[in-house]
Amino acid sequence: MMRIAEKILSTYTDQTLGLKASTFITEAGHFGTRFYKDGVWLADEIYKGHSEEYAENAAENYVMEIKKL
């Protein structure tokens, strides 16, 4: 089994909307975001060549309903 998310860095939530997003770093050193709706995993996005802040912005935008999957 391949592990993509090596280490969870931060988590953003909106409990009213049931949205959650966690930022992580991969084994290869790339940042990414894992998205959930009502506790169910929806998708991972890997941002090769981008910063941790970029992943955090994606997570925050998702729970604020700015970013759609």
C-alpha cells in the first residue's frame, strides 16, 4: 500500500457545513491537501513546486466554500 500523506501539518474545518481539509507533506517532500465532506474522504491534491502556504490556502478556501472540488 502506498502512503501519500507522510505527515499531517494542519487541519481546517467548518462543522456547520461538514467540511474539513488537512494539509500534509508527502514522502517526496511535496505539499498537498486532503479534502473531506461529512467525515468522508473526497480527494487529495498534491502541489508539486508550491509552498506549504499554497496548500494551506487551498484548505482554507475549501472550508470557506471558495474552492470547489
